[in-house]
Amino acid sequence: MTLALVARPHVIIVGAGLAGPALASALAGQGIRSTVLERHSTPQNIGGVILVAPNAMRVLDKQVGIEPRLRAAGCTYDAIDIYTEGSGSLNRVGGFMTTNGNVRGLTIARPVLQNLLLDRCQEYDDGRITIRYSSRLARIQEDKDAVTAVLEDGTEIKGDILIGADGIGSLVRQHILGETPVQPKYSGAVSLGSVLRRDQVQLPATMQLPAFFYTRSGTILLFAMDDDTIQWATTSPVPDRDRHSWQAYRESGQAIAQLQADWGHVTIEPIASLVRNTNNENIRLWAPYEMPVLPRWHTARTCVLGDAAHAIPPSMGQGAAQAFEDVGVLSRLLSEYKPTSTSTSTSFESTFAQFEALRRPRVDMIRKMTAKAESSRGATSSNLGWYVKNTVIRGAFMMFGKGKECYMNGGEVTGYDANAIDVQV
């Protein structure tokens, strides 16, 4: 059945990464037309593993409609197991149960997820979704009747509203904040790791992925990218650099030298084989930045979501999930949009204010939980310090975990359902 597009807004979406195509598909399912502007000439097949937690999966299933394809392309999981360093081995002490309400989590390569989202957009061949590549935004013009995206080549694209899904370097955010720009802040630690074949990693037979290791040298997260490959990552305190300097840090051998200095002495498996098979050719580097709390997310006709509004470090695997939650809530609000008799711009501004009021408390909670998780992940230099840290971690899972597996319930995070929350504020 073709949904009528009459009296529905035309939405300009800046950014064709993850949140942009997801929003376009969710809106198309409600009969809302969108034009997606992507500055690159083709999709950027970059990035590592994305953890698609149940709170994100609900949006990708119910509102975007790609859950079966995700299951076929990724690796489903029910929990993240936690290990601590013992006497020459890693010992499982508990875990976080991630399955919530029969919705299971998933790990998947970011480029695969992005391509699945873009493929979903292409299925709307009736004009509901237009994706324009090589469309670099130069500036935004707003008036009482419309918003115009002016591209660097002079092209002007008019719409009713414009949504910034253009990431941490968002130009849409700059437009919204005007004379009070807010700059992303470096988290203070760079993530280092690699993607390896499974046969390169000596995984204990009983170890399930994803798995998280607490050791004297720091922490490691290990997860399946697909059936044949594994990605791992750790963090190391390294001073901030600009983009070109980060690239030089990796290519010059400084990154692998740092990794070897932090982990080269470890003989415990699978850590030893992870480090041994990572070299200057395959090492990956991620420098996580976060957005300080913004004074506002919107104007009368523009609004930001995802990393453009609230980028957070990947410590809890909730960065992309929060963007997808944004998509779920905003698409619901726009599907219920009704212009007032006096001003459509006032009506859209009210909708955006409602979106911000619904999402800010949730994002702030995740931000605080992420900061708390990050604070416990550094190396421990003294024997006494490690004994205390190890004892506290083990004790927490024994006390608060359930059953013989000592699983903690992450329902406060993974139980969120953007399709079911009350959107009235």
C-alpha cells in the first residue's frame, strides 16, 4: 500500500552515515518524504564493530524494518561476560545480561550496517527518499515558510525542516548554536586494537563473545565482527592530536609501540595472541570525542540528533544506540505532526522542543553511566591496588548478579523502547 504524501513535511536530512538513512526509512514508513545530503561521493566503508543493543534493535526492527537482515549479517549475543586476571589466567566473574524482552543484541561491522540501511532507503523507489551524494552543506537559511540547505556548489534545496545527522563535526549544530559554538572534547584515552581472523586468536573453548577483560594492564573488549573475524580494543592515555596527527601517530609506528608497551609482556590467552598478531599494518585507532552538554538542540526549523547532539565515548556500546533511539522518537513525533493555523514554523519548533525534552534526560543518564564505566578501566600499577580492584569487581557480581552465572540485568539501558514510550511531555 502506498502512503499518501499529502500534507506531510519534506524533511532534509544532512548525513548518510547511520542515523540519517535510519531516519529517512522510519519517516518513509510514515509517508514522509526526505532528501538525504551526503558530502562524500560514495558511502564511507569505515569503522569497526557496532554493538546493536536491544534498545537500538527495537527501532531497527519496528521502524526501519531490517532486523532479519541484521541477524543474517551479524552475530547475535545474549550477554557480555566479564573476566578478571587471576594467577596466569582469565577468570570469569559474571556478566551483563543484554537480552531484554526477548530482544537480543547483535554485533556487526559498521560498514555492513550502513549498507543495509542505505539498501533499505533504496527500496522506497516512489520518491519518498532521495539520497544525494557529493552534496556538501555550506549554510542554512530559515524563514517563516521553509528552510533551505545551500550547498558548496550553490545548489539550493528547500524543505519544511532540516535534521542534522552529520556527526560530531556537525555544521547543522553550528547553525543552531550561532555565536556560541561548542567544541567536541577528547576523552583523554585513545582506543587501539585490530581485526583478526578467528584462527589467529587462541580463544578458550568456554569463552563466549562479546567478552570484557579487567587486568592489571588495563581493559580489553573482544567481540565478533562476523563468523570469521574478531575485533578487539583497549584504551591508552595519549595526548590529543588533530586528525592528521592521529593518522601520523598510527602510520609512524607510535601506536603499535604504545600497544606493545602496554600489553607486550602479557602471556595470558587470548590476550597474548591478540597482541602478537597486531602489527603496524593492521592496527586500528579510534580517538573518542564527546560533546559537552549543548544549550539547545534546535531552532524553529532545524534540529540535531545522534552524535551531532550528544556524542559519547563508546565505553558502554551505547553511542549508536542513542542515535537510533533519537530516530525512533523523532520519527514518531513527526508522524503525528499537525500544523497550527497560525504558523507551521512555530509548530515544528514545538515538536523539536518536545523531542529534546523527551531525549535529554535519557541521554544524560547514559552519559553519566558511560563516564562511571570509563573511570574504572585504566591500568593498575600496584599489587595492592589490583587486589582491591579485583576484589571489588568480583564482589559486585557475586552480590548483585543473579544465578550461578552472576549476570547483572542491564534493563535500565537495554529495556528502553522508543516505540512504546509516552511521547507527551
